[in-house]
Amino acid sequence: MLANNICDMEDDLENKRYTLPIYIGKERALQVYKITYYTGVVSIVIGVATKLLPVVSLWLHNSIFKTTI
């Protein structure tokens, strides 16, 4: 949702839709997006390390490790 809002900032301003990227700006919105992305990755790794998640979780979600921002 945040990625979509970042892309539509110009349209949102024209239509007077005030989304998070409008309030914090494009650069900060991209930083928030990166932080949430990496938080998800780290959460999976911590979950597996603490045995709260099965090791298969890493394999099932290996696409997140191949994706780069």
C-alpha cells in the first residue's frame, strides 16, 4: 500500500488525498518502505533462529531474499 501511495503522490495532491507520503515526503516515504521491508526479513530470520518459525519458512519466503530494493 505504501509503495502504491508513493507512486501516486502527484495524483493524490491533485485530488486532495492526503496519504502518508504526502505528509512526510517522497524521500522519507521511501525510507519507511525500506525499513518495513527489512523488518519483515529480519523478523523471519529471528523467528527461525528462536524456533518460533520452522526452518521451512526461510525456504518458503526465499523470494524476499532475492529481491532488492
